Amino acid sequence: MLDLTKLIVEYYQGKNLSIEEIADQMDRAKVEVIENFLDNKLYVKKRNGKIELFDVEKISRSIKNAARDGNIELNTSDVSILKNDLEKIIKKNHHRILPTATIKEYVENILEEDGYKKVLESYTSYIRSK
């Protein structure tokens, strides 16, 4: 057993936490530890656990693809506004690693708040299909 594992096991013994609570704390600790070794860039924690550099253009493509799939026209200005709104929200967040679910939630909120309800419906379907 790794020394770190021993320390963690000792820490949790007698705390009367559920397995889910321990798992949640371990997941958060993992991200917090990794954040201490990162540069000042923003990263995304994928559903598979992989951590990669955040790329707002990937979000932009997803929004455009969702609009296209829903036969909704978005011009360059619309996409630019949505990207800028997303970047503002992300900058307010003080974490350098964001789960994809959090980014998805931000995008959905922006689409709704900015009046892109049809794009929101299409985006939600598009993301579910991935």
C-alpha cells in the first residue's frame, strides 16, 4: 500500500462517512491537488476523468452543430456573444479545473438567458447524443 493511501485510510477511519461522501471528498481533493501544479490556464475534467486544456472553440463548435442540427441559423455575432458570456462566467469561477457538466450547465444558462431557447433545446439534445 502506498504511503499516501495509508494516510488517507487513517484519516477516514472513525469518521462515520458513507462511501459516497468519501468518494466525493476524494474526487474534490484530487482536483485541488492537481490545481496546485497547474499553470494559470483553464482545464476541463472530462467524464472519463481525463484532464485537458479548456478550448472555448470546442464549445463554440458544439453550439453551432446543435443549431445546425435543429435547423436554426446562428450568425458569427451570435456565437461571439455566447462565447464571450461563457468566458465571463468561467473567469468568475475561481477553479482552474472545471468538470464538463459544469461547463454544459453554464452554456445552457447562457443560451436561456440570452434568448436562444430553440438553440438550447437543440444543444441539450445534441449533448445527450454524444
